[in-house]
Amino acid sequence: MALEHVRIGALPVERFQDVLPPARYEQFIAGVERSRSLLAGRVVWNVNSTARGGGVAEMLVSLLAYAHGAGVDARWTVIAGNDPFFTLTKRIHNNLHSAAGDGGELGDAERSIYEEALEPNIEEFAQLVSPDDVVIIHDPQPAGLIPVLKQRLGVRVIWRCHVGIDTPSEVARRAWGFLRPYVEPANAYVFSRRAFVWEGLEDDRIELIAPVIDAFSPKNQELTHETVGAILACAGLNSDGTDGVPTYLDESGTPQRVNRRAEVMEESELRPGDPMVLQVSRWDRLKDPIGVIRGFVEHVAPSTDAHLVYAGPAVEAVADDPEGKQVLAEAQRLYEGLPDDARSRVHLACLPMDDLQENAAIVNALQRRADVVVQKSIAEGFGLTVAEGMWKARPVVASRIGGIQDQIVEGVSGVLLDDPADLTRYGEAVGDLLRDPGRARSIGHEAQERVRDEFLAVRSLMQYLDLIERLLSAPR
């Protein structure tokens, strides 16, 4: 079998009553009841290329669980692929951000690689889908399923593009040209922001849905100070966690314990009083781990006593990102070449991915432990780690790119960097927050309120259900 079917739990939508104003909650429940009736007997399929690692997989975990809690039969299927396929789709991913990636071509040979790898997925998936179902295809990897679903089965299909760039280059347009024959037949195209929409797509099929976070998930739920210390101590990321118990609530509300340790490259563990700057990202050149480390060493460390933690997933666990090992190795070589004093304040962590909820709890604890959260990406579709840090009431310093600039109000709910390559400005922004705790707290408070208003899962769920309702009421 080519396909992997991911098990999904069910989360009660009633829990949003605790975080939404009464009128908004009532509107939400009314929409849920309408959608439950409309979708009775139908399946809403979600198809992507990995069940672990990255923001898309994280969003699907909670979004589909809330759909189940709303009485919708939502399912999640992951396609299979070979090494040439994932090398190619990583190239497309980079190109969509106007980055050259590995510099390879997107021609007839690459189209053959793409279609041949998807063929067994297409044949298997076509046996599962009913014409009355709705299929949401996420990102470039499974886009090749769309024409068959539309032309052979007459299924309503939504293509959800999570990546993009504000000002496209010819490199980005080349990737559009490669994907366009697969994408165009879809009934709707969902982008995170208007600037990401491809030229030439039918405007009446375009929908804008910004990504969101789940306030109740292991990654975002409330943790006490003692629990944060205990989780980080168990994960090997803190020297003192003896006063707490390293537990969190899983998606079902059951207490679970953090047991696995991260693989950490460091001189010594963080001490409880050490100020901490944090970036959580994949080991991806577009997240700029090298720039994050260099900027900290050159422009933050000399004037503060802060430490930097750069935390990413264990690279062998992220199947659809073949560059991860290379980028991690580059970061490790940079670390090894740092002067002794600087190296003692830099920590490179590969977080365990065996249990994704445990991984999320470790990230949660890191973000709550941080004094400043950083997302100094070179390119970014949205940047969920920004919303996550904001939800924890932490001041965030991030690049003014992509969806990040939709989340942060400059100087109010965070600090935006006009040029991600300007390491001096990056260091100044981080250092200023470290030296002014009052300003940092004020920005953190405003950040949390902004996420409450704009970026919680309830909004995204209702936007998808409204879109599906419109598609089902329109002619095929």
C-alpha cells in the first residue's frame, strides 16, 4: 500500500467557550451544527506528504480532531514517495520561496519523476473516495492527485498552498508553471495571504485562510513554572527541574509524562537564571539557523549574559525534507568553530519525534522558558512558531516577511526585522528586549491578546466549513 492513514482523535468544540466572547461562541456553535447536517454521509479527506514535522502536520492534528468533535467525518491520508520525488518536491518548495534550492531543473524528466512516484498513490486513493466527498490537497507534493480526482471521479477538490512569497521571482514562477497543470482543475485554491496568490488563477476560486494554533494542544496549553523546568530537565535542556513533575495533557486530556531526551550539542546545560533566546524551526536554510547563531554570537552575546537555544526536530524523523541533515551539519560545524566563550552560550537541540505530543510539550516548555523568541526566517509562508511564542506572552523578534507580518503589529505585539540578513539589527532588537524587561512584558501581553483575537483554531475551522458548504451548494 502506498498510502498511510493517520489516526485522528476527537476534541470537543465546546472547550472554545472558555476563550471566546459569548456572541462569537454562539455563532461558532450554530455554524458547527449547520456543517454537521450538510456533511452527513460525506468524508472530508486531507492529503499531504508527512504526518510529523512542520506546521502543516501540526495544524492538521488539531483541526481534524475538532472537525471530528463537530461531527464531521474528516480523514487524513499521507502519500508515499521515493528519494528522487522528495528531492524534487523540496526543490519546488524552495523555488516557491524564490530560493534556488539544489539548483536542479524542473523539466520533462522531473515531471516524469513526479508523476511516476504519485501513480500508485493516485490509484489507491481513487478506490477510497466517493464522488460526494470533499478532498483537501495540501501543498505541492500531492498536487498531482487533483486532475484524476476531478476528471475521473468528479470529486470537489480544494488545493491548500501553505507556502509563498510576497514578491515572486522567475524562480517562483518556474515552480508555478510546473505545478499549474495539476493545480488548476481544483474547485478552490486556498492561500495564507493575498500576496501569495499565483498570477493567472481564477479569482472566484481563491480563498484566504491564515493558519492558526490550538490553544489547548500540548504545544500551547498552560504549564506552570515548575512543570516547565521539570519537562526541560527530563529532556536534557535545563540543569534544574527537581521542583516539578514533567507532565502535560495529551489531546484526549489524559496526563502524560515527558521521558525522552533531546540530542543537544552544548558545553553545559542551561541554569535556571540564564536569560534565553530561542528559535524553534526545522533544520532548513530558509529558517536561517546559521544567521541566527552568528547574529547572536556577534551582536547579542557581547552585551548580555543571554544564551541561545536553536531547537529543531530530529532530522531522521522528517521524511519529506532531505536537506535537514545537511543544514544540521552546517550548524554543528559553525558551533564547533566558535570561540570558547561564545560556544558556551549556544545550544543546538534535536528534539525527539518518537511521540509528537511529547515533542510538542517540550517545545511548549522551551517557549515558556524563553525571554525572547526569534523567527529570523529568510522566507516564510506563515510562521506558526511566531503565533506560538505570542500566545505564551513572549516578545517575538521576527522577519518582516510572509504571514509573519500579518501576525505582529510592529512595536506593539512584537518586533519586525525589515532585512533578515541584517545581523546587526537582529542583535539590537533582541538585546533591547533583554535589557528592558518591562517593555518585553508589555509586548508579550499585547501579543497574547492578538493571537486570542485572530489566530486560534476556531476561526480556521469555520472558514474551511464555510468554504466546503459553498462548494457543495454550487454545480460540479
